[in-house]
Amino acid sequence: MIAPKTGDDMTSTGFLDTDTGRRIAYVKTDGAGPTVIFLGGYKSDMAGTKAVWLEDWCRDRGRAFLRFDYSGHGESSGDFADGCIGDWADDAEAVIRATCDGPLVLVGSSMGGWISLLMTKRLEGIAGLVTIAAAPDFSEDSFWAGFSDAQRAEVMAQGYTDVPSEYGEPYRVTRKLIEDGRNNLVLRSPLPLPFPVRCLQGTEDSAVTRDTALRLLDHADCDDISLTLVKGADHSFSAPDCLLRIAQAIDEVSGH
């Protein structure tokens, strides 16, 4: 069920009450299709630089746009530490189905890149995909693979371990996140992407390596896919020139 938006301005927040009992905050801008959908990263929210800049960019061009918060993120309900990839993918699917019609262009940043790849398996009408420092399978290939024996034992025994983050307080990596992640891996099985795909990756990204970007490029079954490495760009990919590259990629995959 969609709750009425609050306020009268164009960027007021709406709320979707999902069948799972979670309340998902979103902002939808009406306009021409394909609808551009921004899927944010791990522990980020829809008020971030890329999401808001893309919303303005789409509005200036009369294009439909959607940004939202996964449960446990931003204005949505729930505790971040209780979430996992499967939950957040369900949140994305629910809000997209409830608010969007017609062709879609998915723009997935970091974890949102993984979520967007999961959406390609669940949603119809995807016209194109743009990934920004995509982090598919990161719970297994980054967290679990990088843990010491002591950290792995801590996850299994107490249900979580805290790992340092350059973005502030430590990340609490839970056993639920690890085990659920294994049910949602996308680089271990066929990954058909029958639409244009543009992957963007900064060379100074300390969270997602260019090896990850190359692995996705090599693994995807797609006739129209390219990877752009941007020298000097970091994981946020939010510098003015990076934002313009995202916009250019959206135009390319949507035929504008």
C-alpha cells in the first residue's frame, strides 16, 4: 500500500508499506520514460549526491526518476543490522513495481549494482543498466573472503563482527548478511543482460577493485556492454565530471 506523500513540493517523500511489513521511503519524479531508477549503496541513502543530482538532471529533461531507501537505510523503517541482500532486493522490487510503469533504466551504485543485477532477473521492461563501482557478491568475495579465522568464528558464534569503515562508524557484518548473500550471488551462474549496459569504475576506488569490474564485464552475457575506468575517481564517484559520465551513460543505454 502506498501512503500519501507529505507536503506539496516536487521532491516530497512517499512511503510504501510492503507485503513484508517494511515501510519504504521513496521520491518519484514524473516524466517521460524510460524511468531512471537509482539504487544506492550499502549503508547509503537516497539523499546522497548522486541520487539528488540525477533527480535534478532528469527533471530538467522531463524524464521520470525514482530514488528510494532500502529498509534500515535513510527514512525507511527497520534497523540496518537486521537487513540483508535478499531483503533489500525485495524492497527494491516492491517499490519499483508499485511506482513505475513502462521501460526502466537501472542505475546501481556499489551494492546497488548487485541489487540492480538481481532486478534484471525479476523485472520486465528493463531498457538499460548503468553500474557505478558495482559490488556484486561483495558479502562473499569481499567480507567473508577477507575475514581472518577469528572474524569468521565471531560471525558464526555471536552472529556478527564489526569491521572498520572509512565512512564513519564500523560496519556490522552479520551472519544473516553472509548466509543470505550466498543465496543471491550473481557471478557464479549465467547472467544474461539483453540490453545495453555501461559500467563505470574509478581507479582510486578503495572499496571496490577494478578486478571486480573486469570480472563482471567478463561474466555478463551481453552484446552491448562496456567498462569505463576513470583515472583518479574514488568510490563515491560524485565529482562533477563523474556525475556527467553517469548522465552520459544513462543517455547511451536509453537511446537518447
